[in-house]
Amino acid sequence: MSAPPDHYRVLHVQPDAPAAIIHASYRTLVQRALGASGGGDEIAQLDLAYAILGDPQRRAAYDLERMAQTGVHAAASDPTGTRGTHNCLFCGTAHGLTRVLERDDECGRCASPLYAAERQRFEYSGQRMLNRIPKQRAIDIWVTWPQEAPLRGDMRNLSLNGMSFTTTVRLQQNQVVRIDCSELRALARVAHVEKDPESRGHFSAGVEFLTLRFRQIRGNFVSAEA
């Protein structure tokens, strides 16, 4: 009798991964599976894993069962410091890093940042950098990879947790997007989207950062090194 699947391995996440990381990894893997095979057993496994790990009560019960079977605490810390996933949350490529992730680490395929956004509030003066970024500015948005050209958007406000912006394309709630501007690059989950009351034909979206990289700010300028 074969051993039951490890749902954390199926979704390419660590047992201590936060809910947003689990959701983002699930969406990335499903999109990649659809592109490769059109569906089938792989998507069924992903759906089952997410149905359990995406539900707090079912995940807690699964963690207890998994701990009893393996003798290892399901929420053990990640010794590599990769904070929940070994794959890029946007294109799904394995980053191959076995050391602790650093703030400038990016995916070698799509250049998406790998460093978890929630750590920004504590390290390398993230709030000071944030205060120097103009809140009204153009941004580039990628909704898939590869993508011939980015969508255009206009930032409206920004925090260490996320941003709001307008665009002419209606994004989908819970969609994972990549955002670029001269001061930062991020992967984000679309938290809400609605018609923009101030601009006809535009939509207003709010996103929660999953990973985040500030470009180096020196004085009142942003370094071109990125």
C-alpha cells in the first residue's frame, strides 16, 4: 500500500508556509500544469492538496495526522530560511538556493523577487525607503509569464503591506501579479478589484504583497542597479 501524498510537497511549500504563499503556489502550479498537459491527475492532486491546506481547520487536522505519521512537527522551521517555498511564486521555476534568502534575490527566469514581503517592515529601513517613493506614478503589471509586454497601471497609494492602483484591464480577485516601477519590484495577490468611479473604462485594484524588493535608494535618488 503506497503512502498518502504529502500535500505540502505537492504544492511545493514548507509546512510553516503562510496562507498567502500556499494560495499563490497553488495558482502558479495549476497554471503551469494547464499549459503543459491541459489538466489531468496533476491538477486533481493540486486541487486536493489546496482543499486541505487552504482551509484552516482541515489544515490543522492534517498537520496533527502528518505529525503522528512522520514523528516530525509539521510546523518545524525551514532550515534554509527560504520562508515557505523553493519555487518562484510567479513562473514556478525552482530557485535552487539552499542558503537564507536575501533581499535582492530574484528568480533566474522571470526576475521576480523571492524575499518575503512581511520581513520588509523589520529590515534595512524599509519604512524610510517607502516614505521616499512618490505615491502617484506609473507601474508595469505582469499577469502571466512569459508576457509580451506589461500592462500599464497608475499607483494611487503604497504601504509595506501592499498598494492600490488603477488599470484599464480588470484583474481577477486572488490573482497573483508581478508589479514593477523604478523603486520596487513585487509579487502580489489581488485582494479586491472594482470599477474606478473617477476614470471611465478603468478599474481600481488593491493588492497584498507576497514578495518585495526595494531598489537601493541613495539620498533622494534610486540606484539604477536592479
